[in-house]
Amino acid sequence: MRLNYPKLEAVGKGDHLECLSIVLYQGFAWLNSYGIQLLDTYGSNAFQSTKLPMKVLILFAHPAFHKSLVNRILTEGLHQTEGITFHDLYEEYPEFDIDVKREQQLLIEHDCIIFHHPFFWYSSPAILKEWMDLVLEHGWAYGSKGNALSDKLFFTVTTTGGPQVGYKHNSSNNYSMLELLSPFIQTANLCKMLPLPPFVVHGTHGITHEQVREYQNDYHTLLQEIVENRLDPVTALQEKYLNDYIKKRRI
């Protein structure tokens, strides 16, 4: 998939590339160096796909899905949504016998890759790490000849029991969610993908049913915007979370 980014208006000093760098480095500094390289290569057409519609692959990993009311509501109806492949790794591989070639083919067939999982011990459930270790092979996903995932969009959807206020410096968790998710972001960068901010549901231990439904609505609206190729990655990259991006798009 060839990506084309909309040209940014200059703000202050610097040429077009420097302008994008300023936008990207406000609050999401380490995120998308590859995106900046793409803009430098392709010029003013940057991050908007010429392919319509886009195909979204959700790699879902929850070892106790039946116990998670929040994730059951978030994913409700996605199996039947056109343009979206909902791929439950624990259901597909209960013995962790991951079919590498099949998984690689799924990745090739989709334009946007999402890791959807609960936030376990500042990371993901075990099967997603196993999936990464096996599927993202050198020479295929990364390395000088590993270009299979180039230009695909990537982001994480995760749920946490703790509130958002606990994810910052000098808090109970000491780091921001962006910092804690940096291994996934850097993995996407290494694979020449275009990582976006995460979509995060905080405070699941005390969340109300109405609040979960609001998160569900935001999540499904975001997915529909991606499928219909209406996502504005440059604007999205200015936000800490994709939750904030989709809410502002409604205003």
C-alpha cells in the first residue's frame, strides 16, 4: 500500500519536513521517525492511503475473555463488521501452536494492524509476545529485505484496571502509558509501519456500563473512519490517545 500524506501548512521557521517534525514531536516524540522519512522521500502527499476501503486486522489477545465485560462490550459486533477481521489469538491457538505462514498472510492482506489486549504487567498477555517472536521474522518483517509490513498503520488498544492519573511520572506506575507501550511502538517502527497513539480504556475496575458503551462507540467510530479511509494520521499523532482524536473529530 502506497501512503500519501496531506501537505501541512508551515508554522514558523523550517521547511515542510521540519514542520511535520514539530507536529510529531509535541507529546509523541519517539513515535514516527519512519513517517518523517516517508515525507522526506515522497514530498507533499504523505499519510493518506490511496486505497479505499482499508482492511483492518485486530489481533485480539485476552486469556480470560469471557470474564472481561469491558472487552466483550468493546468488541461486540466487530466479527460482522465489513472491512474488519477480528482474530482472537487465544481462541485460535489454545496450545500456542501459532501458524506463522497463515499469520503472515493475514498481515499482508490488511492495511491497518491493531494489537487489542488487556494491559498485563505493563505489557500484553503471553500469546501476543509469542506471536511477535514467531511471526515477525527477520528478512520478512524487518531488516534490509524485510518490507512485508511497510507503510501499514499500527496502534494498540488496551484496557487497564488503574485510572489514567496513575500513568504519569511520580505516580503509582511512574511512567506514562506511551512510555510503557514504547516496545510495541518501536517494533512497529522497526517493521517500517506507521504507528499511531494508542486507544486506552482506563479504570476498568470501577467503570460504569454507560461509560463502557461510550468507549465502545468511540472505538467503533474510529475503526469505521479507518475502514472508510477518513483517518487523518497527522492530526492523530498530535494526541496522546486516539480516544482524544476521535472525540475532537466529533466536535
